[in-house]
Amino acid sequence: MSHIIFESDCKTIVDKIYVQKSGSSEEEDAIIGDFCCILSPNPNSSVKFLRKQANVIANILRQMQTMIVLLYIIFHLIVFL
């Protein structure tokens, strides 16, 4: 598998993944444990903290992609009706 970078805007979660420290709940510990199991066979993978401001740009791009798909569907519905 190639180099995969996981990004999160939650510094607490990123820190817990690297330190493998127990979380505030069993569910959180289970999720972090599962994620660490996914990462362990892929030594080229990494987890990075991403500030929310940078994440906003990714969210805007995702919303634009969704809007383009919806416009595409609407266009094809109008053309074929």
C-alpha cells in the first residue's frame, strides 16, 4: 500500500493515536484501538493534525462536488423527461 496520510482536526484524537493512551470512554478507546490496528500493518501511513481553517477548505470543496453531482442529475432528469 502506498503512503497514506490521515488528517484530523481533533488534536486530542491524534495525540491519543500516537501515545495509545486510554480515552474518556470505552467506545472512544475501541475506535482508537481499531484505527491503530488499521495503521499497524501499513508503516508508511501517518496521522496528522490539521487546523480547522484548512479543514474548512476541504469541506467547501466537498460541498461543491455534491452540488455538481446534483446539478448533473437534475440536468439529465430534465433532458430525459
